[in-house]
Amino acid sequence: MFLSKVKITLRKSILDPQGKAVEHAVSALGVKSVHDVRMGKYIEFRVEGASEAEAKRATEEVCKKLLANPVMEDYHIEIEKV
Amino acid sequence: MFLSKVKITLRKSILDPQGKAVEHAVSALGVKSVHDVRMGKYIEFRVEGASEAEAKRATEEVCKKLLANPVMEDYHIEIEKV
């Protein structure tokens, strides 16, 4: 059994209005040292599989077909044996 | 300048209906090896600061006051020098 940890981030070239809103809110809280906030998604799930390579293949398939929008988003996968 | 990478996850004891919905969708796609999907948020931002400890303090403040709901969510911080 493996644990897949997936980070989905907007591509650098895509504007992130949600991140901008958070940046303003942070500044309004009084923290002025924070800039360039980018919001993304984080997904964790368990994958059955004989090997890490197999778990990675399943995770990539799920990312490409369902979790990430390949036009606007990048994904980053970490696999951990559990 | 530091880059803060924050993962926000629902606490284990909190039900995650969004994760359940993704799990069903993954299964409907034909991938049967994926279980226990948990959805979270991923936030990246730059922090000005003299030291990693200072950047971490600012990041923790932002997490506690704004990004995470401490009743339902946990946060995990990574700081990277950039």
C-alpha cells in the first residue's frame, strides 16, 4: 500500500485572483512581509499496488484525467510506502 | 527571501465528503486501486525575512489567523530559501 501526495498548482503564467485576495487579507492582518500568494490544491490518497512505480502510474492517471486541468495547472506527486 | 509551502488538511476525525466524491469519480474512471481520498489546500508564498525562523514565524501567524481553521484543519509548513 502506498500513500500518494499530490500538489496541484496553477501555472506561473495564469493569474491567481484567489491568491491576490489572500495577499490583501494577510496585509490587512498586519503581516506585511508576505507576497506572491498562490493557491493550489492538495490531495492525499492510498493506492494499492505491488510497486512504487505502479502506484505512481495510477496516481498520474488520476491526476491527468481528473484532478488537474492540464491547460492551467501543474501537478507534483510524492509517493510514500505505508 | 524565503518560499513558504503550506499544506492544509482536514483532521483525520473530520469526514471529507469532497474526498468521497473524488473517490467515486476515480472508481468510475476505471481506477480501482485508489482509496481514502482526502482533499486539502496548498498555498505557496514568498516571505521577506532575515532568517528562516523569522519566515516560519510569519507563516505560522498567517496559517493560524487566516488560512487554516484550527478546529477542523491541520497545517504543515515547509520553508525554502530562494
